[in-house]
Amino acid sequence: ADITNQSQHSALKVLAPPSILVLWMLQGSQAALHIQKIPEQPQKNQDLLLSVQGVPDTFQDFNWYLGEEMYGGTRLFTYIPGIQRPQRDGSAMGQRDIVGFPNGSMVLRRTQPTDSGTYQVAITINTE
């Protein structure tokens, strides 16, 4: 493990459209991550943008998870900027249509009631 890396975690609880609750946690950094939901109250079949703000310029990658726990089985995708295929879908992606962006944000296309849950993002930061 590289001890020069730190992770920031932010969580978004999607209860069931249209009710959404945002939660965020920060570990190992003074920076503040914020998630903005656009629209605030998505309807069925509507695209939902989870816009992450406050991502440091020194980040290596980010991972989005679906669920209360963050591990391989709940990982939606990993995004590694600067490579040919920056988005690597995880086992929790299933049939969801999700697009990640280089700033840590993501779009969940055509949201469904089955997309309800807690969405968390973990950002790996270079501290050197």
C-alpha cells in the first residue's frame, strides 16, 4: 500500500425518486467535497447528474459505489483520468447506464425506482 495516498469519501443517499438525501464524509484531508444533484428531485426515466465539487487537482482516481459499504461487490465503476479507456465498470453496474467524468461527477441515465440507494464516491489523492 502506498502510504502517500489519502482517500476522500462522499456519499449520496438516493431514497426513491423524488426524495434524495445527501451525505458526505471526509477522511484524511481538510478539503471539502460537495455533491450537487441535478435535478434535485429526479423523476422516473430522467437523467440524474451527481456533480462532485471540491475535488483536488492532485487526485489519482475515483470509485463510485452503490450501498452502505465500499468494496469490490458494491463498486459501480472506477475512473482513471489520462488513460485511453478511463472508466472501468464494476460488478454493481449491472444494467445501469452510468457515465463518469474526469472531475469525479457521474450521470445516471434514465433513473428507475430500482436505482434507489446510497451512492458513495471515494477519491484517491496524491499527497506528494
